[in-house]
Amino acid sequence: MDNSVLNPGDTLGIIGNSTNGVGLVIAARNAGIKVGVYGDNENTETMELADFRVVGALKDQQQLQNFAERCDVVTYESETIDAAVMSFLAAHTRVPQGTDALEIMQDRSLERAFFSQLNLNVAPSATIVSLDDVYQSIGSIGYPSVLKPIQKGLGQNRQLVIKTQTDIVKAADLLDWGTYMLESLIPFQQELSVIVAKTPTTTEFFPIVENRYRNHELMMTMVPAQIDPAVNDEILRITQEICDNLTYTGVFEVAFFLTKSGNLYVKRIVPAMHASGYVFDRATNISMAEQHLRAIAGLPLTPVKQVLPVVAVYFTTAQTNLMRTQWQIKPNWFFNFYHRTQLQAEKAVMAGHVLLEATSVKDALEQIDDTNIWHQASAETSTETAPETTD
């Protein structure tokens, strides 16, 4: 028997507490694979669904080692997991995703070096260590721009949008935290992304989607993306080049900005499953979680086929009651309510998502507009400039 394959009866370990883990637990258990989950909060849906759970800090090496030794394979389900944690686990069990992609994409300077090596078109940027650096760099970066910490995942309160020269002085306190990156804000028309499944020998692309964000939260995902065939081909070419140069096994996302003039910019790479892939639960013949499981389990990837147009739209806790009417009258709407404690629900922005099957994306958007529940989200185009949409 091939020891590199995760078989029915084996155990998959999952690190993390995001909603990405839920689909992965279900996919694994459907395949006869036992699931253990490690995280610092036992009151999550991923934890509830697991065969066993270990509650501990991500810096507790003894707990991590005990967890790793109970698992045949461990995967992280969110880009926010510290690469050092995965490196430690890799010494005690198999971690097919590796840590290279996570280390690169969690550090903006390493990420830029990776993009530069591939000669990819990205927003102009400069490394900043002092206020003088901002004044010297703003001429080439231009307005508006955004100041972000080199290390990702520190939150929006560590970022600053600079619209005029008078905004620069506000950066003084931020720079006390460490090294930053000043990046031009691209005035984009559409935000696009492609979910890819990768093994050491093969890749499978899901259809390109269009994403719409508001206040850094994903509000809507549409598939197929309404783009020119030439843009479609260029996105796939760039993504394949990234695949060829990235050491990683599993599902990941490559996100792009498309400007009104047709210029394409690489926004970022998410070296993990991403919420924009939830749309494929109905839009394609295999879900993102199932394909990720196949990749990390050492199984052949399933060729992806689009089944029909689907729009995923996310609803907040405040909109939950409004879902009840739609639940009763919409035969082509498929609801996913996130299971959270009351405290978690109060802190979380999104309470769930709906997948709308339709004859076209336009038809799905009209159905959404007709409810007036998301009138702002569906009416807005993706021209809103945001410093970071999920960081």
C-alpha cells in the first residue's frame, strides 16, 4: 500500500477554526477518513464535526506534537496560520502543503520578490522604515496609496490609506510597529480570482470568478466571470506560471485586479482554501474542499467541469431573519448558515451565504436585486478601493 496516500480509516488533522474547515471535515468523513481538529477555541463548527479535537494555543509545542502524532496528514485551512507552526508539525507528521508558500505569502517583501522573479504586473510599491521614506516614495507610488505592515494578518488598524500629502503625518505612529510597505491603490473595474488545485505533478483550475468586497469582507462571488476571452486566457497563463514556480500541494487562490483600460494586476496569492471557492459547491462537479482533500491525500485530481452559473452572496447576522422568507419561496437558492455561539455570532460579520443557481449570472443578480436585501452589494461595482480585502 502506498504510504503517501491518505486512505479510508486514516486520520486527517486540520489546523484552524475558519469556515473553510467545515467543508473539509465533511468531505473527509464522507471518504471514510477520520478527522482531528486543533485550535484555540472549542466552540466552532469545525471542532463540533471532528472525530476528536485538541484545544490548545498555537505555540504549545507539546500539544501540537501530540496532535501531529495522532494524524497521518495535517493540513491548514486558512492563510492566517503561522508558517512556523506548520514547520514544527512537519517534523512529526506529513504536511503535504509544505510551508514555503505560506512563508512567502505572509511576508509582503517575500511576496513581492516572488512576483518580481516571475515578472508579474503588480501595484507599484516601496519598502518603508521611516516617515522620510514615505515622503520620498510617494512621488513614484502616487495617490491614493496604502501603507501596510510587511507582515500580513495584523489587521486593518495597522494600515493607512494616504489620499493627500497631509495624510502622511498620520503614519508616524504606525511606523513604530516596524517595517511597512507603501503600495499604490489600483483603480480597478473588476476583482477576479481563480482557485487552483495543485499536486507535485498536476494542476486543475476551477472557473474564473468575479468577487465583490465591502469593508474588506467578501460580499459576492459570481461564476462564470463576465470577462473578455483574452483576459481569461491571460489569467490562466499567469496562474499556470505561478503554479510552476510555487512549492505547494492543495487548493489555493490567485487574485487579480482588472482596470477599465484592460490592464491586469496580480493582487495576491492565498496559499489555502478561500471563501470565494464556496460557489463551487453548486457551480462545478467537485467542490473546493473535495478537491483540496484529493490533493493532500495523494489522489488524482478530478477534472473540473462547470455545471451551471451560480452567484454566492453572503449575509450578515442582521440579515438572518430576512433569509427566512427567501428560504420558503426560492427553490433555486441554497442556504448555508454558519454554526456559531452567540458570542462568536456577535463578533463575526458574516452569518452565512446563499448559492443561487440560475440560467445566467445576470438572472441571479436580478433575483438578488429584487429582494432589496443586498441592494448596495449587488449595485456596487468593484471600483471601491480598499487597502486589503481579507487581511
